[in-house]
Amino acid sequence: MEIDVQTLIFEFIGGLGIFLLGIKYMGEGLQKSAGDRLRNILDRFTSNPFMGVLAGIIVTILIQSSSGTTVLTVGLVNAGFMTLRQAIGVIMGANIGTTVTAFIIGIDIGEYALPIIAVGCFLLFFFKNQKVSAVGQGIFGFGALFFGLELMSSGMEPLRSLEAFHELTVSMSDNPVLGVVIGTVFTVIVQSSSATIGILQGLFAQGAIDLQAAVPVLFGDNIGTTITAVLASIGATVAAKRAAYTHVIFNLIGATIGLLLLGLFSQFVEFLQGQFNLNPEMTIAFAHGSFNITNTIIQFPFIGAFAWLVTKIIPGEDTVVEYKPQHLDPIFIQQSSSLALDQAKSEVIRMGEYAYKGLEETNKYLNTQTSKHSEMALQIEGALNSLDRKITDYLVELSAESLSEQDSAKHSALLDSVRDIERIGDHFENIVELIDYKMSNKVHLTDKAHEDLNEMFELTISTVKQAVKSLQDMDREEALAVIQKEDQIDKMERNFRKKHIIRMNEGKCTGSAGIVFVDIISNLERIGDHAVNIAEEVLGE
């Protein structure tokens, strides 16, 4: 029998492409219809590692990618939203959630793939409602996933009669480590564990591979999927690196346990196949699911040990933006309202320090254009929003107590300052977005414009610093200096605007560069206004 190699390769790689697109679209569609709730699920449910496992399962099912969940988790650890122990739970859950794709593939609806795609496209193209098109995107992805699988399987069908492939599967049966390596390498290449499993299900259904050879590939596939998180953690904080490496260690240990108990495990899967009369695809899905669940159950009690181990492997202090307030103790509200005010004030000062750190990071981002600065600035902005809510709630609770006249004045000064500091965060977030726009649209600012921006940044940062300091020490001198500096900022903004219009008239500068430049200086000017508001609280104006 002559094998048409070209058709085989084309159907296989085309099918793989459509399958990967399907998974991506299905995940994105689900994610859009779930909105921002994913981050909230992770943030809210991860109070303890067990809840972390559940959150990991749910989010992975929603975004159809365990590495996606791990990357999200690495981001949350990076932002100080989640501790390492909570993250380990989520990562374990992600490993279970990812097996759902294999079960979906096990449902035999390949022949309905094209009508499902049609329904998805219909919803995508004929409805302007975002929710509906998000659902359409999910359905389209769901159909594309099966269509890709059908193409892949028909591409793989001739492999059964190929001598070389037959020899490979025999040697995989005899040497399970080879299966693990193949599973790992292939998953690293296509960056999707579900794709490797989809192919494995196809081969097993065609009878091109036996169970003994297929199971180790599943173990390898789990190891391969960790590479995405490791890549995501490059350049991230120490804690984020630790979370990523935990994923690797967890799956390496799992694969080792799996290989040691391979005979038993294969018998167990055959037993399941017989008991439930499973089709070949479902058999592989059950093998993957039961293995990942068992692996999590075995390793779950050792979460503390994992955290300890990766802390030893990746030493170093952690620089984390603390989202949680450090000073707001509710006990003081009843006992001593003036102590509670001091607590709130220390927290407001901490918030103010974050504000000028965020500004400094934004300035660095403008000059270096490296994403770590923009990420840091946006994390700080997130921390400012979170602190704003927490401090305001605390102060509102405090206002129910009877305050002396002096305390009452201090109380309202703090409430106003919190709002001003939070607004500073919004303005530097705007600037980060403007720099993003400048980079993605290749907008070129002249050297002079850059100089002007840096000069204005420096003045603004020192004004905010001084405003926070004046609030900390209730220092009138400092506060008066802030008001003078803000005058300078206003003059500078007017002056730079004029200079900029001259540059545009001389043709040295494009319109889009102009928009970016003017928007950045007006955001800086507004930050100056908020600094003055803080200083005026100190002066009691």
C-alpha cells in the first residue's frame, strides 16, 4: 500500500493548526463571557490550598489551558495577590482542569464539527452584542477543535501500516521513559498539552498505539505543559519564579510515581475501559484524568514542603507590591479613635509612597520601553485602588465613633488625601497606556520632546514626594514648597505645549506624536494638582 506522505503531513499539520486555533478560540470565548471574573475567582477562592485546587480546576476549564491558568497565577503571585502556598494549590487544580479537554474530545461528535462551526460563525458575524459574539467565539472554537481532530486522525490513519512507526510504538511499550520524552518534547513544541492528548487519542483510536505505550506519553505531556509558566516567569519576581518551578517539580514527581506504578496503572485503565465500555478516546481521557487527580491527592499534603523546597532552590528576597493594608487594625476603632486615625494615616503615607514609585516606574518605562517597568507601574496602580477601598472603608467605619474637633479635621483630610493619591495612580496608568500606544504605533518623539517630558516627570515626582512628606510630618514649610512647585508645573506645561506647536509647525514632529506628548504633559499637570490638594490639607485650606 502506497502512503501519500504529502497528504498525511498536510492533513496532520493543518488539523493540528485548526485544533490549536479551536482551543484558543474556545478559551477566549469562555473567558470573554466570564469577563474579569477569572481573576476574581482566583483572588477570592484561594483562601486555603484546597480552595486553590478548586479555583485552579474552574479557571482551567474556563480558559481551556492549564498553562494559561499557571501564567495567570504567576502574575497574581508576582502582584502580591497570592502567596506561594495558595499558588501551589491553584497549579495542582490546573492539572486536573486541563483533563476536561480530553473528556470533551472523548465525546464522539466529530461528524457534527462543521455545523457547530457554522453556528459559531453565525453568532460571531450576525450579532453585534458582545456577549453573544463571545458565546459564538466559544462555539466556533468548540467546533474547530473537533474538525481539527478529524483532520488529524485521517492524517494519522496510514501510520498504522508504517513499519517505522510500528517499531517506535513497540520500543515505547518496552521503554516507557521514551514515551515520557516524546510526550514532553511534543507538548513543548506545540505549547498545548491538549493537542498532544488529542493526537494520542487519535492514534489509540486508530489502533496505531497500545495502552502500555500511550500512558507514559500522558506523563510527559504533563511535564511539557510546565514550560509555558517557566517562560512566563522569566524576568518576574522571585515568588513568581517559585510558583512556576513548583509546577515543574510537581509534574516531574508525578511522572516518576506514574512510571514506577505503570503496570498497575495500565491495568486500572483497562479495568475502567471494560467496566464503563469506553471508546478509545474516552479511555485515554479517563487515564489522563484519573492520573492527574491521583497525582494531586498524593502530593497535596506536601504543599508546605514544596513551598520550602522551591524557596531553597530559588533563594532571594521577594519584592512584592503589597496589596493588603498593613496598619488598619479594626480593634483600634472601638478602643481609641485617635490611635485608629494614626493607623489610617500610616497607611495613607504608604499609599503615597507607592504613588511616586509608580510615577518613577512610568518614567523608566518611557525611557527604556521595557515591559517590566510598565507591569510594575500597573501593579502599583492596582495596589493603590485596593488600598483606596480598604482605607476609605476603615475611615468610614471610624466616622461612626465620636471624634474630637481636631480628630474630625484630620479624618476628613485623610479621606480627601486618599482620593487624591488614588487619582495620581489613574493618571500614571493613563501615561503607561499612552507609552504603549506610542510603541505599538511606532510613534516617534523628537529628542527635545523626550528631554521636556523627563524634565516635567522629575519635577512632578519630586512634588508628589514632597506632598506626601508634608502630610507625614504635617509640615507647613514643605506644603508651601509643594504649592510653588505646582505653579512651576503649570508654567512648564503651558511652555512645553507652545514649544511643541512650534515643532509641529516646523514639521519636526508628527500629529500622532503631538497627541501623545500633549496628553502625557497634561496628565503630569493633573498629578501636580492632586499633589497640591494634599498640601492644602496640611495647610488646612
